[in-house]
Amino acid sequence: MIKITTYILLLFISFKTIAITPINPEQLTNRIKTVGAKMVIAELFKDDESQWGFVLSKISGGENNWLTVAALLAPESDAASAETLTAAVAKAIPHNPAAVLAVLNDDAPPLSTQRVCSLPFYSITEPDYNKYIVDSIQKLYKVANSKDCIDTMVNTIGKSNGFIEEN
């Protein structure tokens, strides 16, 4: 009886470990190529959207392979996924501006220069917002072909009515 109980417990732990194993960009890239971005987005949004949130947090970090995933997901994203994908790529600018600029694509609206570089944030504190702008522009100035993104940021700030923190 003890052996059976131990076996069941080990089996449960094994399944639990598999279930919480984080997704990696290579798995997502292969899955997108196999079933398409629309299906992958639907899978990531299932249940409590925690997998989608995990992917967005990784994209926000600016690693090249995660930004590649963003570029693969963007053409098939819908309203909610497009909006959050845009914000995640925008958050990656201060971490890896060259890679962000490389995935910008005006044919895939969530990754258009206009959207990604226009400060697409809805929930951010004023100090974080200010830090993001300064860090992003400083990093973008060091990257070739960044003028359009910088101009978009500056024009967005210029059209602002001031910062209003809703939280």
C-alpha cells in the first residue's frame, strides 16, 4: 500500500511539474509554425490568461528570441491580444532597442512604429512613465534608424494633456 501511495504521489508531482514548466520561445515558435499564430494565441489565453501574461513579461524583457515570437504572433492578434502585445514590445525598448526596431512592421498593426513608439501604456505610475521615456530615448539615440520611433515618442508627449494617474 505504501508503494502504491508513493507511486501515485510521485506521478502527481510529475504531472504538476509538467503543468507549471514555463514556455520557452523555441516551443512557441515551433507551435506557431505548426498550428498558426491565431491558435497559439487562443491557447495562451485559455483559463486565467496566465500563459499569455508570462509570454508578455518575457517579450517585455527584450530578448531577441522573445521579440521574434512577438513578430510571429502580431499578424494574427485580435483586439485584446494586439493591445497587450504592443505594450509588451514597447516595454522592451529600453532593454533592447535595436531588436525592437528590427521587429517593427507597419504591415502588422500591433508592431507598427506608430503604435509601439507612441507610449501605449494604460496602467503606469508617473515616475515609471518618466523613467521609461528618458531611458527609451537615450537608448534609441544610440541605434541606427531610430529616428521614426523617437519622433513618434516626442510627438506623443507633445500632444499630451499631462499625466493623469488613474490607479
